[in-house]
Amino acid sequence: MVELIPIFDNAKSFYSKAIIIDSSLYSYNTLIINLKDLQKRKDSSLLSAATLRHLKEFLKQNNLKAETKKQIIKDYNFKGA
């Protein structure tokens, strides 16, 4: 378990709200995405503003595209909008 540290985001810290465990991002103790299974459907209702910031940071740090919520939902197989 490791805390996600902002590199691309302007925040100084995510204050232990974003954690990485075995290539999976947890935001507020909820699994958001697992890099090993990007095609598994995920629920876009989990993407609050803060969680979206965590997710964008996590994706960028893993050299993946992370531009807009719409693009992320489409590219990483989130259901809903």
C-alpha cells in the first residue's frame, strides 16, 4: 500500500485519500480502477470531483491518457455518465 503523491496535479497532497495497492487505485477506500484489468466495467457514479482528480493523477503517472471525465469514461470502460 502506497499513498498516491501528486506529480501532475497542483495539489500538495491528497492527504491519504488516494491509495495504490497492487496496481489498483483506491479513492476514499473505494476501488476505482485496476491497471491489470482496464476492460472490466467500472461505475462512473464513483467519479466525484476529488476522485476524478485522483484517477487522472494515477492514470498519468502510469503513462495513460487522462484528459476529461468523458474521455476517461469511454477509454477505461466506465458505465454511465
